[in-house]
Amino acid sequence: MGEICWGETIFQSLCKELNLSTRASEQNCRDVSERITEEATRICKESKRIQDSGDVETWAMTLAQHRLQQCIQYYQLGQNAGTLELHSTLSAIVYRYITPPQVQSSYQARLELIKDFLQAFYLETLNAFRKETQLPVTYRPRTLLELAEYMAFTERYGKRRIPLARGRSQQLIILRAQTFSQQQPRESFVDLEQAAQGGNESDTTNHDSLLGLVRAAMVMESNDSESDSLRQTVVEELIAYLEEHKQQDCADYFALRLQDLPTREIEEILGLTPRQRDYLQQRFKYHLLRFALGHRWELVHQWLEADLERDLGLLPHQWQEFLNQIGASDQNLLSLKQQGLSEVEIAKVLNCKTAQIQKRWFKLLELAWEIRNSSISGAGASTDE
């Protein structure tokens, strides 16, 4: 009985305020007030926290008033300004999560993608509005007040927090934007090398040659689900590797680079000066190389199609050059690797420690990458000439 009484009180209060604040018809005001009241009441019923508070009526009035004020604000803006305000608000939320397929024209391409994404999101929101307010599937806002009600709902709907694993949550519109972005055909990817370099640096060391080859594989467009799966596994395992080695700041840096954020914005998010960010970037590069040539070299090389079964990605003449540059002891190590022996087994055969085997194998992988990259660089130079 009490709920019916305060529900009617809220409804009458909303009707009165809408009549004073808008030029909508009496029936239009009543319809919108009823929907807002029902939404606030439903939220209070479903929320254990509100039910346990002992003051459900105050909560319901607060929620209803918040929704009413949003609706009035959009009404006062009018159709054109209100639509622009909503579009700007949602665009600002999803901007960093939608990556364009053409990095060279990323700003303009991103704006176009956001426009396409929001058109689909507005349709999803309209369907959700119909369902939650129990309106027919043919319903469309026809008056300015109804349009304002729908725009206010759209903003709230997009900002809803969706629970995720490990106690985390995310806004619904961000989850939708991430899914939309992943479905776009990509001509180039934000990649490991770009993440390591921070975007603009030009490096010439052999280590950076390895990163260049990693990048070459990242940017290749592929419809091969196995290749896509391997790429995702590499990213996930690299982040896990960084966290395992207590390099959470490196993992955060990598995650931000994968979102194609500019360097200045990364510095702002992480609270770093340019010098601190540069130091973090170099530390990340160090761990990336340890991961790629040591910790999970099999996974990375398989993904790059440069595993032992493919002669470490070397052409026949490059492979011969590689063999010519390594001594008999390392050739023996290579042969044992090709036979599929573990590092422990190889250490027993060669009568040395496992750490020594790991270090020697790291050096062999570096040499293979150096030979492959020097050949690519030479071909590029001759083409330019």
C-alpha cells in the first residue's frame, strides 16, 4: 500500500514539473511521467542495496528527479542541439576505443567509424527503450518531449556499468564500441613494435630489427582465424608475462598502446613525464625481447611463421649463411632443438647448465633475426635506388 502511495506522489510531482517546464500536452506529460516513475520504482525493487537502506521512497524520488531533469535538459536544447549534445557526449566516451583500419588517416577515419557505430547504437537503444517501457515495437518518439525522453534514456543506457570478471565493470557503450572496432576489416594493426617504440622513434639496432619483423607480421591482413587466434594469444601471454615479472606498469603501457592512444594521452593517463614515459618504454622493450626470444620464443616464432620447421623464417641461402656463422657446438644445439628435445634434456646431452642453453639459444635466435632483417633492408635499399 505504501509503495502505491509514494509511487503516485512521485508521478504527480513529475507531471506538475513537466507541465511547468514544457509546452507538451497534458497527456504527453502524463505518459512520460508514468514511464519515469515505473523505471525508478523497478530499479528500487531490484536493488538489494536500496531495499536494505530502509528509505526506498527517497531513493525512488531521487532517481525519478534525476531522470526528469535529464529529460528537461534535452527538451530545452531542442531537437537539433539536443541531438548534437548526445552525439558529442557519446562520441567522447567511445573515441579512444574505436580504431580505424587506416592508421594514416586515423582521425578522420575514426570520426566516420564513430558515426557509423552510433547509428547502430541508437537503434539498439530504441529497441531497449521499447522493451523496458513495454512500448510496442513500432513506437517512435514523435513529440519533442518524447524525443528528449529517448535521448536521456540513450545517455543513461550507454553509461550503464556491466559487471565483468574479477570484480571489474565497464560502461555498456564501451563494450559495444570495442566489439564494433574488432569487427572492422583492418589494413594495419597497432602492433608490438609500435607499442615498444612509442610511435615515432627510428631505431637501428638488431633488437629493433626483430621488432620490425614482428610488426611486419602484425600488419598483414589475414582472414585466417588460426593466425588471429595466435596473435591474440601472443598479446595475452605477453601481458601475463609482464605481470608475472612484476612489471604491471609495462603491462599498462602496452595495453594503452594497443588502444592506439597518442603518447601525450598515455603520459597523462599514467601520470608520467615525457622522460619517465621514455624510461618505461625502454624497459618494456627489454622485457618484450626477453619474451620474444626467450620465455615464449616457440609461440612468437610460430605466429610469425619463423619456427624451426621453417628454418627460423630464413630463405635457403640465408639458412646456409646462418649455419656458416655458428660453430660446431651451436650447430649441435640447433640439431637437438630440431629433434624436439627440451632444454633440460639438451643440457644433459651437452653436459652444461640449463641457463647456459637458454643464453646460447637466445643468441642464435638473435643472429637468425639479424640475417633475415639485413636481407630485407638490402632489398629495400636496392629498390629505392
